[in-house]
Amino acid sequence: MCYEAGPCGYEVRRQLAKMEISCDVIAPALIPRKPGERIKTDKRDARKLARLYRAGELTPIRVPTEAEEFVRDLVRCREDTVEDVQRQRQRLLKFLVRHGRVWRETSNWSQRHWAWLRAQRFENASAQRTMEECLAQLDFTRDRLSKLETEIERVAEQEPWRELVSRLRCLRGIGTLTALALVVEIQDFRRFENPRDLMGFVGLVPSIYASDKSEFRGSITKCGNGHIRRLLVEAAWHYRHKPAMKGHLRKRCAGQPEPVVKEAMQAQERLNLRYRRLTARGKPAAVAVVAVARELVGFIWAMAVKHAPAVA
């Protein structure tokens, strides 16, 4: 049997497995849909799934283990908290702007900026209470974020995550938080036979419209996991800078096998060259970074599969 992935998660599938009933969880985005089909009911959906499942036209997803799902939830909780911090910062700044109080000396959220924020006082009691509540909410959420990051760092040092996370951290732009997020979101890298399959999985390959001898390549497909795609694009921005193995990156590479460190350095050289060539041709920086992120996937796959320790 099968069912479409949704809010019920994987618990239904696990219960069926305990009953020795084979069940696949189907990726909703990959279910074929007719362009003119505008009637949707539970009965129609069930019949459609059964018919397509029998024909082999559905794509099942890999169901994570409970341990993988719990760590993934922790990583996503941290991402949600980061968004909460950003929203609360904007809310506080906009409140101050409405009352003509604008910080112009240095960048926002520096130590001097924080000191200025905490020194703000309003004669009106309501305005002062609003200011205090905004600051209290922001302080509380920042404290939550710090605790979540500490917990993620602790989990990343445990098995079975520690070894793969350590290898991925050798790549520029990928720290412990990003490395663990990639591992728990992608899960088993060996299910992708080559880097191109992984690039397609995260939606970083260009869309193609071809007919006869004409072919048009459009924007990236954006299919698959949006969490991974965002992390990869953020990491790709670091390859704007000249290749170098220093500072925190050098510390992360300490103790790693020579082939792993060499692969990481090759990634810096290749991706930096890719970025400079694209921008030299007039491509916007954001477009060039997406292209770099696509090639970065290849190096991530190599770290996870090619440089994985041999199984005895």
C-alpha cells in the first residue's frame, strides 16, 4: 500500500511496518497531475494513488529512522528560531523608526548598537512598555537560539553523525550546523549514484524546454528539499573570496585525511574560478552563486561517498 506524505508524517508507515504490511510514502510534488483536473476529493485521490502505484508511476521517498527524524526536527527548530530573531529585530527597529530614533553610527546589532538600544527611554509609559517588551522578547529568543546551537553542536559530536560532519566541515562555508543539517536532510548519500542525481534532488539543476533541435534552459527547478537548497546557496557565497586555508577552516581540517583536505582545497579553487568567470561575463552575483552552489553539491557528494571510510 502507499500514502501521500503529509502532516501525519511517517508514524503511519512505521505502525504498518510493525504489522508486517509493506507501505511506501509518496512524494506529493512528484505525483503526475492532469492540467485540466480541478476536482479534488479524498476518494478521487485514493483511486488515483492506487492506479498510479500499480502502474509504477509514483516516486517513494526514503523514510528516515526515528533518530534521523528527531535530529532533523532539532535542526529545523533552530532554523525557525533564527527566523523568529530576524522578525523580532525588524519589529524593534521599525518601532524606533516610527518614533524618529535611528541608529546611524555603525552597523546594526554591534555592541555599540545594543548599548544604544538598551539606553532608549520614552516619556510615555505605553511606549516605554512596548520598548521593554520588544527587547525582552528578542533577548529570550536569542537565548533560545544559543541553547539550540549548543545542543546541535553536542549532537554533531556523537555517532553516527560525527565522522561525516567532520569531513563536510572541511569545505568552505560549511560549519557544524550546516554540515549536520545537510546530513539529516539528505540522510543516505549513497542512494545517489552520482553528483548529478543529488543536484537534481535538491532542485539546483536548470529547467530544460526542448523540442526538435531547439533547446531552452531556464531557471533552476527548485524541486525537492528547500531547506537544503537554502543552506547550499548560503554556503556558496563564501567562494567569492580567494582560495585560502586559514583561521577556523584550518582548525576544522586539522586531523582529517590528506585526500579530504586536498579535495576541500580543490573545491575552493574551482568554485572561486567559476564565480569569477560568471561575473566577468556579466552574470548577476546571485545567479553566479546559484551555479556555484550546484557545483558545490558535487564536492559534498564526494566527501560523503568518495572519501567515506572503507567498510570492513
